[in-house]
Amino acid sequence: MPRVEEFNSFATRFPQWGMPFGLPPLSDSEDRTFTAWLAAGAPASEPAPLSPSLAKEVKYWEQLFNGSSLKHQLAARYLYEHLFLAHLYLEDQGTNTVFFKVVRSRTPPGTALSVIATRRPYDDPGVPRVYYRLWRDPASIVAKTHMPYQLTAARRDRWRKWFIDTEYTVDELPGYEARTASNPFSTFQLIPYSSRHSFMLDEAQFTIMNFIKGPVCRGNVALSVIQDRFWVFFTTPQSAVGKEFSQFLSREGEQLKLPAGAESGIWSVTKWHSYARAQSRYLQAKGDFIRSNAAALDKPD
């Protein structure tokens, strides 16, 4: 970039190097308007109120997300940590779709929303009880990060079947220590494997879009590590090896820990080598598991 005293000459020599590309500058009047708006705190107009039917739906879903039992709370945390990137929308939309984000709040449904802002969705919220609320997202929708996900009655019924009606016991909720909270195989091990598996398959495209559209990669290196073609395959939740695979995940949970568990953005070579070794051990164990269960995997369900 040129120095300030060099800029006029630079702009004359390279008139199309500006940003936005090739567009004329703001006029003095437009510049004064923009500056005054910034000086006033960049105020935005209030969004149009929700229709009574849509507001009723929001209230219903918030109640569903905030059951009082430990089982309900663990299921809600599982859903939140898988859906926090989604642009949620409801069935009764009318002409304009309104998108929501599911967020953690200090306050329960029916009161003013108080967002718990943390770097990661599994960071310690700092309150004894978390409430999961639908927050009307004011951001402009852009294709790079847009992952629409509709909350429907059919999806609600499937969630109830998988997470509430299925028999399992929750005597204590998992904590938020970074080392364990960053590993969903540890955090949600009380939820039956078949329920978690069914949820992930229910919207497989959305699941994979999380890898592609979520904040998970650096653009300047992504192109050198993403292959042109790759295969994704799944087993059914009722497959012959379901129970064995659930036990396999429990045994290998330590090898599936994530770098985020160390709560640091700066990594030494030693750290990276430790995760590389963990990955190698997991891939070896997974290969052994597949080979030992090949006959069961070949059986049609």
C-alpha cells in the first residue's frame, strides 16, 4: 500500500485497484451522511414485529428447548451444539422468511433475551442454568454461511422419539471443562448411540454443510487440502454393529479429542505431533474394527 502522500499518484496510475472494484467514490454529501450515521452509533431501524402465529410458534419451540428435567437439558444442549450455526425458520412464514439463531440465554422463555456470548458454543456459560432461545438474526444472509434449517412438527416428533421417549438415565449433566466439553463423544455419551446417529443422518446435507460453510477452515490453505472428489457413506442406526460401534467410540474417545480442548490458538510442533499420533492410533483402531466386523457390515438391514 502506498503512503498517504503517495496515494493520489498511485490512484492515478491504478484507477481500478480500488475497493469496491471500479466504482466511483462517495460524493461529499453522501460522505457527510455516512459519517453522521456512524457518529450517531450506526442506528438501525427496528424489524417489523412477528405475526401473532409466528410469535406463537417461537414461544412453543422455546418451551420445547427448555424442559426442566436433566434429560431434557442434556438433549437441548446436544441440539444447540449441533444447530447453533443454522439459520432456523418456522413453518408459518407468510411472504417473507424470518430466520432465527438458537442461542444460550441467562433468561428463560417469556422474558427479555440475555445472550450468553462466548467464543465457542461449549464454553462455560457462567450461570447455573442455561436457557436456549430463538434469537431473530438481523444479519444479511450471504450464501457462504447460509445453512437453512426448518423447524417442523415432523422434526419435533423425531427429536422427542430419539432424545426424550428413548429410555436412558441422566443423573448428572456434563460440565464445561474445555478438555471434555470440546469432545462430543464424551459430553453426550449418555444419549444412546442410535439417537445421535439418527439425528446426524436426518439432515446429512446440513451436517456436511457444517464442515464446508462453518468457521472451520482458513481460505488461504483450504484449497491445498480439499480434494476434488470424496465419498461419504453411513451405516444405518439399526445396523448389526451399532452397539459395538458405540462401545468403540467410548473406548477411543481420548483419540478423538480436539485441539480446541487446550483453549489456545498458538500451537507448538510438539502439540501438533501429539494430535497426529492420536489420529494415527484412532485410524488404526478404526481399521481394526472395520475388518473385525466386515461380515456384519455386509449384511443388508
